[in-house]
Amino acid sequence: MKRFILLTAIIVLSACSGVKKTQEALNTGNYTAAMNKAIKNLTENKTKKGHQEYIVLLEEAFAKNTAREQQEIAFLQNDGNPANLETIYNKYLQLKQIQQRIRPLLPLYINDEGRNAEFNFVNYDNQILNTKDDLAEHLYQNATNLLESAKYKADYRAAYEDLKYLEEINPGYRETAAKMDEAYNKGLEFVRVEIANQTEQIIPERLESELLDFNAFGIDNFWLQYHTNPLSNVKYDYAMNLDFMEINVSPERINETQVIKEKQIKDGWEYLLDRDGNVVKDSLGNKIKVDKMRTVTCKLFQFTQTKSAQIGAKVSFTDLRNGQEINSYPLSSEFIFEHIFANYQGDKRALEDDLMLYLNAREVPFPSNEQMVYDAGEVLKLRLKSIVSKYQFN
């Protein structure tokens, strides 16, 4: 019974808290938040006794929100600035949307006042359509003027954003699609990518190909294109240069180490004897057996094959419009090949399990210099990808 009372108290407190927050939103002029909270609770159960206050709050918030929005729309319309059309259009849409959310809840009966809540709904369709037409023409003309007078790529991008929004609210309007293509193509920035090898080592073709595979870099920049095969008809804005400054491949080495291991092992059994040399028996008269231990020794000859490759490089970005280097980043990576094998003299039972593994291995061919450089380049590729995918020119 006590648990039921406690649960009821928690539910009541939670409900009161929800109403209080809705009232606070209403009192501070955040009518949208107040309406959202009220609609959410009434959608769950509009006849619930504890939700009566939400009906009153929704009625008040709706009336105050409608009055404020209509006043702001009238002010913006009187201002006569076509730049206000988008704001006016969105306000009409929001007014219509809130009505559409409330309408399925009606009627909402207020028990204490013995009446249905009143919502003065208005048909905003004509205002929405008329404003959308005016806004579409404004966006179209503004974008067209920008395309004709643009001096910088930022102007083309601004035109594109206007046209993109226009296509969203009024698909197929005049020559919007064609002008979007024009704005996009003229707003693009192009980066010329080149690799330079200043070392005496050959860069593996596969590594160079993967370093230039910008599709795998995850570059998320709508206005930027990297060209690894520069086109003669493109005027490039930036250059990205990957310079290999140093490639070192070590000689192939085999190092030998010798290890002597000793271990106590079981070597059969024997009867336990007392001090007098007599066999010890247990309480049942059975002779007691114990493990016979002896020490074994093994000499392990361990061979380690090693070879390493190091790459030192630099990636730099240059503004081709003024020839100035913007940024440069050092890159380095290393790959170490290591293989261990072994043989032995003596009793191999003296060896630990991890050393026993080497006895099953044999000497293997060393990787070629080209393979070593490619493997070292794997780390370099990841670091280059991290730089390029995050780099912002502007």
C-alpha cells in the first residue's frame, strides 16, 4: 500500500512539473514551446483529469502566438522590403502547421468552465501561395543578378543557395535548374594535386595510385574538387603538393642469440621413503607414490630477421592566385619487418611454450624494397587522408 501511495505521489509531482514548465514557457513568451508541450500531453490522453490545465494553457498560448505572429507579418509587409518575404512565408507556414496539429485534438472540453476551448482558425492558404510566388520571383531575380554581377566565387555560391531554396519551395520554377548548374560550376574551387619524388628510391605505382585516390578520402566539401589529373581547360585555385623528401630502406639483417634454459620435469615415479629408507604407506596401507623429478637443459639458437623502411614527406597547400604557400605539414611513417625462427640442442622440454613456437618456424624471404616502401606508405596514406579530409581553404 505504501509503495502504491509513493508511486501515485511521483506521478502527480511529474504531472505538476510538466504543467509548471508549460506555464513558464507561456509566461516568458515562448509560445511555441508551450504549445508543443501541451499538444504532446493532450495527444497522449486528452480526457485525463490531470491534463485539464494543458487545454487552458494551449488555448491561451495559441491565441497569443497567433496575435503576435500576425502583428509581425503586418509590420514586415508594411516595411515593403522583399528580403522579408522568406520570413513572412515561413511565419504563415508555421501558423498553418500549428492549426493542423491542434485540429485532430478537437473538441477539447474544459470541465471547470463547462465549455470547449476556443481556437480561432484561419485559412492561410491564399497568403501562403501569394507570398510563395512573390518570394520565388525575388529569389530568382536576386540569384540572376548575382550571376550577372558576380566578382567572386562566394557570389556564385550565394546565388546557388537562393536557387536551391527556390527549387525546394517551388520546384521547376522558370530556369532555376539551369541557373543552379551555372552557379555551382562557377562557384567551385579546384585543387591541382601533384606528387614529387626528391629521393633516389622508386615510389611503388600502387602506393602512388592509392595516395591519389581522393574518392577514398571522405572529403565532405561540396564546393571543392581535387584533380589528380589536371585538365587543361580548368583554372585551378589551389595546388596540393605531396613531396617525398626521404625514403630509407635498411639492409637485410639476421641476428642470432643463444639462450640456455633449464627446467624441472617429471620423469616417472617412485615410492616415497622415510629416513630409514622404508616405503611410506597411507592410512589404508597403500604404498605412496611420488613424481620423480629431474633437470633438463636446452640451448636455443634464436634468429631474428629484420628490415625497415622510413618515409619522410611533406604536404603543402598553395594559393595559385597569388603564389603564396598557405600551409604545409610534415609527414613521416615507418614499417618494420621482423620474423623469428629457431633451432635447438638438448632437451626441448626445457623451453616455454612461447619459445616452442619459434621451433616450428623457418627462415622466410625478405620483402623487396618496393614492398617495404609500400607498407611504410600505408601509415603515410592514413595521415594524408586525415589532413586532406579536414582541411579548409577558406
